[in-house]
Amino acid sequence: MGRFAKVAGFIERHEAFFISGHETPDADALGSEIALYRALRHLGKRVKIVNADPAAQKYDYLDPEGVIDILDPDPAVVYPLPEDVASWGHFILDTNDIGNIGHVASHILPYVGEYYIIDHHELGDDLFTDNHIEENASSTSEILYGLLTELNIPINLEVAVALYTGIMYDTGSFIYPKTSARTFGIAHDLVAIGVNPNEMYQHIYESNSIPALKLQSKVLASLELYYDQHVAVQTMLRETIAACGARYEEADSFINVPLKSKDIRVSIFFKENEQGILRCSLRSKGNINVAAIAQTFGGGGHRTAAGFKSAFRLETIKTKVLGMLQSYFESGSE
């Protein structure tokens, strides 16, 4: 029995699939979605990618045909489902929390035959044993490379670009803790297929819009420092997004900016989208477990990269999150 035998069984049980990633999809969610979409199409399956939120425009190169559907931001607008939806399977990628797929969870998930999670984040609660979670993998795209290889599905240049995009993003250009020899081996194989690393870097890190640049300057101006300047907090309100003429999803990399300082151990980014929904993203260095903080508020992620949707007002949640970091800096455990 191979490493992906259960995933293969799920694929064999259905002739049609939905694929969805987490809210505000990043490059790993998008890359793994596109790669799996192409793989399932190669197997003769019917496939739809449906996400709750749009992606930043810089990722348009991943989906030149526009196969990714975006749900209407108004939860009352119903997504049209196929008549045979009860026979469809649903892949959920790059999150192990079905609450993190937005209103895909209410518009599609209740109507499909079954769903299957493929993810690399720390485990959440109440996961069925048949889901495929590899906590040590650098990215969901890395896992998908293994799946395609085991199933003998050819990886063409389009799929290679999608997988490399996800791996490069979720490893911070091959520097984050989960980057392994296997990660570099996969990157080698993808480059051998024809992926251009310089082009990938430009797409991810050098393709932001001018409004996004203006938004970044406003967000960085909000910087606050705590715990002897070891914790950085940035804030983005929807009024700021509108004033800059930018889009919420263009702020996906802002949280990483404070970590460029050797003194910053934790970066916290409170960000409000155009509908007024407040989210908190967290990044850390060393052994500070920000996933544990995110899980406290119903979110999740890695030890060094996590996030959650806040049910509290900005000042309240800021106080709570900062309070949970107190033990690290008072005890010197960071």
C-alpha cells in the first residue's frame, strides 16, 4: 500500500470533484489547487475549483484560463450546484479546518458525497483518519508532487510552475524550518522540467501593484513594538485599503517585513477586509509557537506561521494576543 493509497481510493470513488483552498488563498493554496485540477483532468474527471475569496492579481499567471471560480462575497447569493452534486467528492487543500474555507463550507460542502483534506499544517480537532496530513512537509504543493508521482501522472510545465510557486512561497524561498532535502529535490525536478526560478521570484515578490505599494507604506507606518522591541504589530483597516485604491489580498506578504529585523521575534498583523472582517496573522522565529495562539481563537497553522479570524474588536484581540506572548519574553524561553 503506497503513501497515497487512501487519496487514490477517494479519487477512484468519484467521477467529479470540487477543489477548494482556505480563505484569502496564498500561493501554496493556489498552486496545489491548479496542480490537482490538472491531475484530475488528466484522469478524465470533471473538476471545479471554487474559493471563497479572490487571490492577489500577481498570481493570475497560475490560472490563465480562469478555471478558479470565486463565490459571491454576499453569503446570501447561492452558488449553482450540478444536479448530481451528491456524487461529487470535494478536496480541501492547505487547511485542515473546514471553518477556514469561508462560505464554501455552507454553499458546497453539505451537498457533496464526501470530502478529503490534504494539508501540511498542525492537526486540528475532529479530523477523520482518512484525511492526508503531513505536518513535516514544507507545503501542500510538496505533498501534491508526491501524490502525482505515486499515481504516475505526468507533470508538465504548467503543473510544475504551480507546484514550484506553492513550494517557493511556503518555504519563504527555501529558508523556513520545514524546508528539507526532499523539498530541494522536488525543486530540482521542477526546474529540470522547465521552471525558471527567476521568473517565479518576480511573479511572487516583484509583481505588486502601485496601490499595493502605497498600502504597504501605510501599514508599515502603523508599526508598534512591544516586549523590548521583540514583537512587532501592524494594523490595516478597510478605510486604509480604500484610500490607497488597493485590494485586501495584496497585503498577503506584509507580515514578513518586520521579521527582516534581527531583533523582531514575532510579527503580528491585524487586517480588516473590505467587508469589515478582522483577521490576525502571526509569524515567529525560534521556538515561539504562534500556532498555539491561533488555535486558541479557532485558527491554526504552523509553529512559526499561523492565523485566525477574530470574533473580538481590534483593541480587545490585540490585548489578548500580546498577553499570550508574555510568558515567552518574561521567562526568556524565546
